[in-house]
Amino acid sequence: MTDTALRADGLYKVFGRNPHDAVRRLRAGTPRDELDGATAAVIDASFEVRRGEIFVVMGLSGSGKSTLIRTLNGLQPATEGTITIHGEQLTGATAARVREIRRERISMVFQHFALLPHRTVVDNVAYPLELRGVPRAERLAKAGEILALVGLDRWADVPPSALSGGMQQRVGIARALAADTDILLMDEAFSALDPLIRREMQEQLLELQESLQKTIVFITHDLNEAMFLGDRIAVMRDGRIVQIGTPEDILTDPANDYVEQFVQDVDRARVLTASNVMERPRLTVAEGAGPRTALRTMRDGYSSAAYVVGRDRRLVGIVRDRDAMKLVRSGESSLAGIVRPVPQSVSVDDVLMDLFVPAVESPLPLAVTDDQGRLVGVIPRVTLLAALGPGTTATAELTLPLPPVATGEIDRLLAESEAVGAADAADPEEVR
Ligand SMILES: Nc1ncnc2c1ncn2[C@@H]1O[C@H](COP(=O)(O)OP(=O)(O)OP(=O)(O)O)[C@@H](O)[C@H]1O
């Protein structure tokens, strides 16, 4: 089994007169708007969607998204090119086989829910199973389970019209899940919902996806939605895919001016993660180092505190300049007694939106750790603000809660302690 659930190669969909001739002309370089009598809705689309991935197709109205999705599920034949679903070619299959592939492999969720008004919620969800001839008791049991999954089990026996828009769309999703196909095609599935409900639905979809691991092709004209949901995003313009990439790729490295203009309005705080903006940690002291080394590091970094890292750069704690000074005064050679717990650290995958509170509460540039607890980066507050992109004007680091001890004072103390022959417990490891 391959890891590719769905793939398109050189796909064209042209409506109107002489579609194959139009494809030939497009290939020869004729602009799309000079194809008299023919509309090229999808032009030379090639991509693959991996199993378990949310692949978003994003573009303005008329860019060809709906046509692409209808071609992918065989509702309308491609003009040229191929579509492969789990290794089987859809393009070129008989109409009967296309219907079978669709039934077994692909479910759709539509913008306007497309529920059956005279059936109860549970019967709507059970409908795809009914089409497959699953006995009533069995399909109702399965539908009930899925309704519980989307939090609608209490509403099983009412007609869809008794539900709010968001709840109706959850029924639509439940129906698609009941079909138990690997691939879900979602066409502007949340676009008809109020913004707050829409946000909730996006979050719920991601939650469901964590456990279900479906292959989802999600169509939207909303870039924020695309960025929030997509593992990868294909940006369409005038029938062509102009860029395919992760949300971070598209935000930080737009392929052309068109994509760049699009991403200007993106809510970066929901897209970029700590790993996208973190810097190399500078203020670190090895766990085995002594208070004098720690003090020098803090003095050189004009900081009142530093991170302490152990073997493999594991984040161990934090030391403060005042505590280190006390140790030096008392002739102590090990840092161990003054290492405090790190008040705030974040993970590489946390989105910027979740970093603000920790950043405000952190006495040092925010520590970023990987899943093994290693210190892999830090985020100064100014970097966090700058990362929010156009319009942010912050130019200086905010003041630390506790200002560092004056360097002159530290210099004096270090000189005095050297004069009496004090030394740190161990040579500090090289910490980069
Ligand atoms: N059945 C059809 N016959 C002729 N032209 C069509 C047909 N369906 C779509 N088109 C044209 O193909 C182009 C792409 O339309 P499509 O609906 O795929 O875009 P879209 O990105 O989904 O836009 P929207 O979000 O408005 O639906 C448009 O120019 C549209 O007019």
C-alpha cells in the first residue's frame, strides 16, 4: 500500500466547445482568456494527497476549486490527465466502476449540508449505509455511535430543521463519517456558518481528525481557514495551482505576488509556530558550571537570569544573577543550590497565539523545548511581536521584570573572588 490516497497528474477540465482543442492550445501557451467558446476551469493540476492528510484547496471565487473537487470524485469526467484513488485510476474507468469507487472510497460534505429534510438526524447519518444495504438495526447503531462522536446523540430523533446551522453541518460530517470511506471531500463545508460557529467547527474537525486520520480534501476561499486546517495547501488562481506548501511555507515563502498579497491578511498568530520564529538560545549555562561562569554569562548578556541546561541540552532550570552573586560571595563552587524551575516554556509546535501569556510571564526570552525536553530555541518578546508581520512597530525588547545587576558590581565581585583563589566546581562545558 502506498502512502498516497489520491493523486492528480496533468489534470484539465474544460467546459464548452472543443475542450481537447482548448487543452492543446493551453499547452501551446494560449492564455486562458483567449480560448473562444471554452472555459478552462482546471488547468494542468498535478498533486498528491497523502493518507491522513488535510489537503486544502484555496482560491478566490471562480478559480476552479469546485470543478476540481467534482472532477476528483468522478462527478464530472476530466478533459485530460489522470486521477488515481488508492492506486486505481478513476479517469478511464467505466461509469459503474466510478460509482463504486466513489461509494467505497469517497464521501462528500457540502456547504449547504444537503440533508434529507423528512428524515430524522439519525436516519440522515445512516443513509449511506442504507444505500449499501446494511440492515436497519446495524446502520442505526453505527449512526448512533457517530452522532455521539460529533456530540449530537441527544438529537438523533429530530428532523434536521430543528437544529442550528452548525449542528446541521455536524450531521453532514457525521453522515460522511458513517460511510466509513477513507477520503472526505469537503466543499466550502463551513462557509455558510457564522464566524464563531465556524471556528468551533474547524476546531472540532481537527479534534476528530486526530483520532480518525481520514484523508481530507478541504475546499475554501478563506485563507485563514486554509491555514488553520491544512497540513498542506494548494493555492489556485484562474484554474491553475500556483503554489502547494505547508501553511508556514506559504506564509513565509509565497511563490509569487498573488500569493503574497493573499497572505498579507492572514492571522499569523494562528499559523506560525514557535519553531518558525525561535532563535538560538544565547543565555545558557551548563549544569556542571559554577556560579562565576553563570555570572559572567549573565553579565555578558545583560540579563538578570540564564537557562541551565544538562546533558543533551535538556532544560534543567533557571539561575538568577543575584543568587549567583551570593554563591560567589560565600565561596560556593556549584550552582546546584540556586537552580530554580523554569517558570514558563513552550513546545516547538505551539502556535504563536499560545505564546503570548507565557512570554509575558517569562523572565527570559521564552524557552522552546522539543518533545524530549531539550532547549532548542528561545523567543524574545520583540521577536514574537515582529513575527506577527506587517503593521507591528515594536522595536525594542520590553523591560525584564527584574533588571540585571550592574555589570560593574559583578566585575568587582568576580575580581575579588579571583583574588582569594576561588574557582568553580568544574570547567564549564562548551554550551553553544
Ligand atoms: N458546468 C459548467 N459549465 C461552464 N462553465 C463552468 C461550469 N462549471 C464551472 N464553470 C466555470 O469554471 C470556472 C471555475 O468555476 P468553479 O465553480 O470551479 O470555481 P470556484 O473556485 O469553485 O468558485 P466558487 O467558489 O464561486 O464556486 C468559472 O469560470 C466557472 O464559470
